Amino acid sequence: MLAGLAGLSLAIWSYLIAFHGRFWRCDQRLSAGTPAPASWPDVIAVVPARNEADVIERSIGSLLDQDYPGRFQVVLVDDSSEDGTGDRARRLKDAHANGARLTVVHGAPLPPGWVGKMWAVDSGIRQADTLDPGAPYLWLTDADIAHAPGVLRGLVAKAEADGVDLVSLMALLHCARPWERLLVPAFVFFFQKLYPFPRVNDPGDRLAGAAGGCMLVRRDALTAAGGIEAIRSAVIDDCALARALKARGPIWLGLTEDVRSIRPYEGLKDIWRMVARSAYDQLHYSPLYLAGTVIGMAVIYLAPPAIALATPWHGSVAAGLMAALAWLLMAWSYRPTLALYRRPSPAGLLPLAGLLYNLMTLDSALAYYRGRGAFWKGRAQAPARKD
């Protein structure tokens, strides 16, 4: 039985590396050689912000510092913050050299049926409509993300050159503390495995995904897809938006070091909360999908090291060798993601990260079945169970 399990793990890793969309290569990047458009279209950035006072000046400052040649404006929606986020942003508007680009609006009360972030984004887009109704692009980003000065140039050049409706970059997450070094690169690796970027970027493949920290959206495509209202209750809103847009036209998703999350995770609890709030939503609140995920993660990530390390006790050399080879392939495929983060944990510790993410997924489901849903910034995000 151990040999069969080890052989199954080895077969899965061989398949993933050879045939699963080259997800592990981390090679989907914006090219510096993308030609500039003949004229730079108008762009409006929309930033929802709730209780982001400690990072808002740095994140909005990075938007105001964009060296974009065309007309560019920023709309910040203060989503009922309780820590002075809006006041700090307004001070930045007065103090920054490019402060005239910034408009700060206070979000309206959250209506039924909407997730808070989506309502704030929709409110920001409505404000954008009054500022520049003809702007062809919306840049949707988060209030805890900082962008290098040339990011918007690269996004627009890609969208214009390739005619895509969505260009999204996965932000480099904060990865300096011990728990971050163990879990953050693993999160990115798992995301790439779930949404192989080359498949997302293939117009002939139905798979769609995006990273919510940085999304440049063609405005007419968003309108044709039903606007933000079409995904008003989505917890994993970025991928929901990607699906809606790819049903109508091509999209593109890549990695970058020029877009960075500037909010650190204080410890395991913060990362756990971030994952658990949406993990069961990813599984469509299905017990069957949950069971499959837990078992699959155990076979793929936990069985190889467990069987390999236990060889002196179970005595099956064949099982131990196949398990060790599966573990080696796992670690080898993980290396490009670790290289992106520069200060990671050893590749061989990916199974430990897999165990913790499995537990986070179970906790997400448990919260749902206890009727608590999931909370983020003081608001329910995932729905509580309805009996």
C-alpha cells in the first residue's frame, strides 16, 4: 500500500511538472520591449480603502508618482474607515506634488447583497465616470499595495499591444518574517498551480484568474460583462472578474517585483485569517470538494516526506525511493517561486506549508458550518451557513 501511495505521488508530480501549464516556471512577466502606443489613453485608478491609515500615504503616493505620459487620475474610496484613513489621504492630496490627481470620496452605506470591497470599487467607478467618462481604462488596486513608477506604463502598453481586456500583476507579498518566509511563497506557488498563468493567458483556454492588487481593466469590456454589480457578492473578486471578462475576450496575468504588498503579516494568525476567510468559498462550499482537497493535499504534499523519512520503520525501499523522488520533484518545481522571493524557507519545507494550508481550509469550512462565515476588517465576507 505504501509503495502504491508513493507511486501515486510520484506520478502526480511528474504530471504537474510536465503537463500542468508550466505553472511552476514563473515566466509570465511584462516585457520591457513591448511597444508604446501611438497615444497614451486616459486611465483612472480606483482604490477601495478600509482602515489603512498606516500604509495609505505610501500606497497612494506610489500612484501619484507614476510617470505615465497620458492623463491619469486616482479615486480613493474611504470605506467607512475608523482610523483616519480618509483624512491622511486628503492631507496627501494637499502635500504631494501630484496631489491634483487624487480625489477622495467617502463610501456610501453598504447595501444588502454586496461585499464591502466590491461596493467601494463600484462607488469609485461611479466617481470616475464623473471625472472622465471617456477614460478607456480603470486601474483597480488595493490600499496596501505600492507600485514602482513605471508600472502603469507597462500595464497600458501590454493592454494596447495585445488587445487584452485585463492585465493583472500578482503583487510581491511581504516576506521577511519567519512565518511569512514559510507560508507566503507557498501561497504564491499554490495559486499558480490552481491558476497556471500560461493557461490563463491562452485565449483558447477557458481558465481565468487574476490578482486583485493590480488589475488594469478595459472599461468597455467591464461594462459589457455587467460591471462590478455582476460580481457584487464575490469573495474572491479578482478571479470572478477575470472569469467574467475572459468570457468575452483575452486576459493576461503575470508576476512582477515592481508591485509590492506593504502590509506585513504579524504572525501565523494573520496569514491564517487571510487564507481562511476565502478558502471554503474557493471550494464553492462543497463538502465533496473539501474532502477531495484535503485528501489530495495529503497525497501530493504530505505523503512523500512521510513515507521517505519513515523508510527505516516500514522497510519498503521501493516506497521510500519513489517518495523521496516525489519530494525532490516537489522541491525542484518550487525553486523558481522561492527565487522570486529571495529570502525564503528551504524548498524541502513545502510539505509543512501544505499541512498548514490544509488546516486553514478545514478551519474555513468549520467556520461556515458553525454559522460564522468569515470576517475581514470587521465585516462578514464569506457567507454564514443558511439552514
